[in-house]
Amino acid sequence: MACQGFAAPPPAQQLAELEQAINQQQLYNQFRQAQVEALQQEEQALVERLAALRSVREQIEPLLYQEWQRAWHQLARDMPFYLQTRQAAWQNIQPRLLAPDRPLAERAALLLEQLQQEDDYGQQISRYRGSLPMAPDRQLAFVRVGRLAWCGQQLDGQAAWCWQSGQWQTLPSPLVPALSRLVVTQQSDSWLSLSAVPLTGAVEAKADE
């Protein structure tokens, strides 16, 4: 007895099913191609962004160090108040500015912070007691008005010196009484602590001379 098998679909139906399968495969291929192209475009855009960031980094990094060098050279020409403290601060941030593993924004913030500190020094009046290098045994009352003036007066008010042209120079005798209006002599230990007021105070004090 012969086995009865499944009847083959008509040729027209087979052709229709084949065309449908081909169409579905073509749609899938188009979808995959679109995905690949989209990924390639994203990859190219990422490469371009990284290149732009690298270019910005390569431009900014030298500027940071150039600004550090400029500030360091300026420090050598500036009034030498708090000199060791300021030198140490600038030396401290130098290796951090050059560290490639530190974020660029962090390194820029370090530089801006130190520059702001230098700017703050120019907005202060400082009063303290100390001595001059050429007369270490002589106590003076000092006043520094930002970067406008830096003077020291003997406690008896008989002589005074001011920083001018990169050195301490004797203040002419007629000007010593005027300096006394800024240098308020006190006998308490408060001279040992530094006090600072806004620079507007200096303008008012000089106006009263």
C-alpha cells in the first residue's frame, strides 16, 4: 500500500511565498544597513568631538603654564611682601598644572585661585611690626597699602623707610609725620597679628593726610 504524502502547494503560491520572503529579507537588510550607517555617523561625530577637545586641551595647557611663568616672573619684580609664602604657593601649584592626569578645569581653577590671591593682596592694608634686612635689630611699625605703598617707621617716629624702585629708601623727614597717620603705634600684642581692610580705607586715609 503506497504512503500518501503532503501535497505540494501550487507553483503560484510557492512563488508568492518566495517573493514575500525575499521582500522581508530586503527590508531587514535595509534596516541593518541604516543601523550601521547611523553607528558610523555617531562614531565619526564622536571622533570629531574628541579631536576638538584634544585641540582645545592642546591650546589651553600651554596657556596655563605661560600664565604661571608670567606670574612667577612678576613675583620677582613685585613688592616682596609675604615673599616666601607667595613663592611657596606658586611652586606648589606648578607640578599640578603640568599633571596630565588632572582634569583641565581643575588645573585652570588652581591657577585662577592663585591669581585671585595675588589680586587680593593688592586690595589690602596690612599693619605689623618687624625689621628691615639692613637693620634687623631695629623694630619698625610697617604699613602696606596694597601695592601702592609699603613703609616702615621707627617706633619713636623719628625716621621711616619706604619700598621704592626695588629697594628700601629713607623717607624724607618732612614726610615722616604724614606716614604716622597710617602707622598707628600700639604697645599691645595686636601688632603681631596682621589686620586687613579694603583698599578704600587707604584712599580715605591718604585723603586725610
